[in-house]
Amino acid sequence: MIDYIEQAQDALKTHKFRSTQVPELILSILKSGDWKHRDPSPKKLEPKDFEFFPEFVETERPWGLQTEFKELESMCRGFVQVELALTGAKSKEGITLTDEKFKKIKKTERQRNLERLREQRADLFKKVENEKLTLNNALLEAGFIKQRAKIQKSPEGFAKYIIEHFSSKQKEQIIKLLKGK
């Protein structure tokens, strides 16, 4: 009989390891620059040189990590320093890419916001980095984004939103539209 609980325990143990160790290892790889020239088995395999980190990530083992770059970014989400390092590693300046899938790799909105916060509001960036503030709350506090309005999906919810956010003239126009005039 299959012990699903034991399998789940093992999977969670592996996931917990991956979720903390992988980001630290990726940061170390990026900082060292060892990924740029790979000679995993001297005199047995041909060495490979890489200019673009995502290409290294997706290259088969033993030269690369043999993992989808998006999956790697997903594993590193929430580790601010790693996310920023990966953002920098996406830079294509001075690199000629021939593979179309690598040309499509761009910074995510989260990565752009982290960079902007680091450059323009270092105080708030430190709070995000130390997990004392969420990125969204830091962006709100910095004035980079506005608070999103929440509307309860009910007539009362819509009415409350209209009362709080519309002028008298706009409210009159809504009433006319609702009456079909």
C-alpha cells in the first residue's frame, strides 16, 4: 500500500530545502560569475561559454542548470537580493542573442518596482528587503501607485463606491443612465 502521508512529508522536506537553498545558491553563482565559463569535465567534455544567464540556466547539465528560467525566478521570488540579481542578469546590453525564446525574457513588473524603490526610496526598499513591509505597501507609501478601490459585488457595494468616489454631477448622470433616460 502506498503511504501518501510519507510521500507528502518527503516532498515537503525537499520543497523546503529548495525554497531556501536554491535562492542562496543562485545568488552565489551570480556573484561569482562561474556560470560564464563551464568546463565541468576537463578533457572529457567540450567547455561552454555563456554571456546570458538565462541561457546558462536552461542549458542541459552538466554545463547549465537544466531548468526553465521562469521556474527559477519563481523559486527565488520573495528573496529580494536574489530577485534583483536575476533582474540584472536579464540585461541584454552588448549581447547578441540568436534564440528567440531568450529575446523574449524581460523584467517583470515586480522586478522593475524593486529597482525603482531601491533607486528612489532606499529607506522603504530596506523595509521590503527585511520583510517589514510588503512591496505593494512600500509602493503606496512612496506614492508610486495609488490605493486600489475595493468594490463589494452587490448593489450596496457599488452604491458605496459611487458615493465615496463620484461627484454630485457624476451621480446624477449615473441615475439618469440607470433610469434609461
